[in-house]
Amino acid sequence: MNDNEHILEISRYLAVPRARVWRAWSEPKLLAQWWCPKPWTTEVRAFDFRAGGDFYTFMRGPAETGGESDNPGCFLEIVPEQRIVMTSMLTGGWRPAAPWLPMTAIFEMADEGEGTRYTARCIHLDPAGARKHEEMGFFEGWGTCISQLEAFAQGL
């Protein structure tokens, strides 16, 4: 089995110090401001920032076009200012879940010059899940969110 067929990844340089990227990520009120592509909005319904803690976002499209995305999950690993791992296949307290898109997401941050190397990696259950996520707009959507993260963190 080729794991690369299960993985979608974006790695970008962000012109902002890692501490600011981490702050934008680790405070739920801040995360809600950049988490999904605008004009969509994010409601952070749970944010227990520790291994085994709930991570639950609900995203809503603009009134004129509609659309919703319900995304409960669980943090698996938190390494301050370096790494966040979460999954949609569990919810807080390690409770099993049956998500609409089974995946594990890994977000890594490292110093690079005056800024941050930010890598978002999404590991899917199987190659079909990765293809489905890519067809749904993974690179455009997650890329937009990373740009929003950068712009937001620059203002912190």
C-alpha cells in the first residue's frame, strides 16, 4: 500500500513569526476568525486543547448560498508552537466517531528565516477518501485558510 495515495499536503512559508501563528491556532476565538474560507464563518463549539480533548467546529456558508459543515473531532497530540495532530475519527475522551470524511490532520510549524514554515498534512482512510477530499477543493480551500491564517497572525 502506498501511503502517499492517502495523503494531501500543503507546505508554505508564512511571513509571520511562529509564536503568532501558534497563538492564532491555539485560542478558539482567534481560530474562528481564519479557520474556513470567507465568506463562510466558523463557530468553535468545543476546543479542549490537549491530547484526547474535543475539537469541534461548525462552518456555515453565507445566507444567499447556504451550506454547512459539521466537524467534530479530537486532538491527538499538542506540541506547543510546533505540532498539532487531530482526527475526525474520534471525539473528546477518545470516543469513536463515524465522520463524513475520515481523516487525521497534522499541522506543523517551524522557524524559517524571519517567518514560519507551515505544513498542513491530511491523512485519509484510503486513496478514495483522499481523492474525494481533493475533488471537494482541498488545495484551494485549505490554501485559502492558510493565507487567512498568515494575514490574521500578522495583525496579532
